[in-house]
Amino acid sequence: MRPKKPHLLSISNGQARSFGRRRILVPGGAGVDLDPMNIVWITRSDLFDRTNGADFYSHGLLTGLESCGVVGQVFGYTSQETEVVAHGPMVQWLFPRPHRSRALSLFTGQQSDAHRIHSLELAKAAIAAIDANTDAVLVDYFATGWILPYLRRSLASSGKRPPTLVYVAHNHESTLRPRVAQQYSGNALMKAALKFDAAKARRLEQKLVEASDLVTAITDDDAELFRRNAPGKRVVTLLPAYNGPVDADWQITPATAKRVVMMGSFEWIAKQENLKRFAEAANEPFRAAGIELTIIGKVDSAFAESVRSQSPVCNFLGFVDNPESIIRDARMGLMVDEMGGGFKLKYLDYIFRGLPVASISSQAVGLPLILDDCMLLGSSAGDLVARVVDNIDDFNRLNEMKWRAYAGCRGKFDWPSRGAILRKAIEETRLAMP
């Protein structure tokens, strides 16, 4: 556990602005002196203790903003007691995560994720941090939209020029959630609950988009959907970036284990459904070909055991701090989502660590690559399984794919450039506000 710093409780936005002017590099390499921009960022977790792709994305945007002279306060949750921690120019306030049942949200007007993280304590603290020096308030992830009524009341009663309100989207939930519910193949009651919850998610996201001055999207496709739903709304695309290990020079040889790797967090029902479908399709073909399916990432133990009992070819390792040795002894990285949206961060994990990618073709969004030259693509779980089996021993092709993918992505996925785009979008939006 990180050390507590209770003396930071006295930090205010005004004090946070004392970092002064900073010289930063903007895209193109020019140096520019900028006054600090002051923000309040409201989210659903601890962004400096990342366990899933969404948190990595949010943390990356924050670090990108920091590199562009942005300072401020972040409000999120922890499983521990309340704490306040300084991370460079950002101060993070963490509140105990509310313990609410997702199922009980069915009896409320709230979407299930919003119901679970609704906290009056966090709302009061975040609103108290907004003052005349606050340039922007960023609501990170659609479920954090539960705070919108509190923000509206506070800003309306202040009588001052409000900060720019930014919705940081991770998907176009109004499209994604109904699709996940429709494609769910489990029991009928769960399917009905997912459809009911998807309708709530759509309403919550629409309210958040309408209230926001600026919306960020994770892909151009999502950005277009937001513009279509809210004509005239200012929307900017912020593709994910990467700042993890880079290790692309190693070679796949006959001595490399006949293993394929699936990395990610498998806590969301859509991720679980995708994994289950692929494992079922892969079990017999992989067993016959002697291929091991290794799954790295956070996963419920009961779910893992259920999948393993149906598909013994699966090997669940759970969360691994340093998976480099496992990756270097594997032949492909898998992206098997048939349902879901947005750019997949695990692509960058695979590509920059030198692992060839095998993916469902509909999900390969946003990569600056000629996809057929750089990865194996399948139209469905069964099709992708067949492509993996057919190519698992083609060492020349695997090594060519992984190198082409790395060469195509190198230098195009850095967080400071994303931060510069976001800061500029906030400034332009603020100038256009009355």
C-alpha cells in the first residue's frame, strides 16, 4: 500500500497552480511556454494503481496532460480508507468504494455501474475543488455520469463562468451496451437484465453528452456516432497510446513453446462471453494441434474454473506483474472479442512486446497498418481458431507479421501527443463558450 500523506488534504486548486509556466514539446517538436491549465478529473477507480485497459487509458491521458502543463485534482475510489496522494502536478483523492449490489440497480433508475460507484462523499469533495481557477472538469467514463446532477446544481448556483465540462468516453455505450445484451447467449433472465441495463446506459450517456461542452472518443468510428447523435457537439478522437515495455527484436523459432497468449481483464460480462466462446471453439482443434491457450489477467476464479472444465486447453495464470518471459515463449497474442467496441489496448501490448497478433477482424480498429500483412484475421471465433492452427508453425510468417506491425506502429503511440490534442481541444472549446 502506498504511504498516506494526510497533510495534502489542505491542497487547493489555487495552490496547485503554483507550478508556474512550463516549457513543453508539442507535436512537431517545437518548444512552447504554457501557463498551467487547472482541471478536476472525476473517475471510477484509482488511476495510479491500474488493473484494466480502461484505467491504463485514463492514466495515460492524465500523464499526457501533465506533460502539457496541466495541473489539478483527481477524484476516484480505493478499497482502503480515504487517502490523498500527490503524483507530480496531480493530487489524487481516493474515497472508499461503495459496496452496492449490481443486481439491486434493477430496482432503481440508475444504470448498474453508476449505481455501484455513486458516492455523495466523493461528489461533495469534487465540487468543493471546483473554483474560479478551474478551467475544466473531466468526467471519465460514462458511469461516472452519476455525478452530473450534483455538478449542474453547484455550477448553476455559483453565478460564475463555469469550467469546460468534458466527457471522456471509452466506448459509444449507446451502441455497445444494447449490442452486448443482444449477443449474450446465457440464461434468459440475465439477457433481459442486460437489455434493461443497456437502456439505462444509453439514457445516462445521452444526458452526459448533452451536458458536456466537449466529448472525447477513443476511435474515429465512435466520434462519428457521437456527432450523429448530437449534431454540432464538439468531439475529438484520442486514440490510446503506449508507454510499456518495448521488446520487438526476439525471434519465434521451433524452440518457442507452442503457446498462444490472451491478455486482459476479464471481469466485464462481455469480456467473459468472448473468452468463453473462443475457448469452446479452440478446445478440440488446439488439443489436436498441441497448442496451449494461456490467459493472463484478472478473472473471477469461479468463472475461470467453469471455462477450464469445458475447455481444458486453457491455462489461467491470473494477473502477472511481469509477463515478459511468458510472452517471449509464445507464438501469438490473441484478441478474440466478437462483441465490444473501441480501440483494444492489448494490441499495443502485443505489438510493442514483439508478439504476432491474431484477431477477430471486426475489432482491429484504429491501427495504422495494412492489417492482412501484419496479423492473422478471422471473422469469428471458429474462423480465428482455424487460422491460428494453420499458421502456428509458420515461423517465417509469424516473424514477418510481428516486425511489420511494430515498424508500422513505432513512434505513433505516445501519450504526450494525446495530452496536447486534449489540452488544445479544451482551450478551443473554452474560447467558444459564452
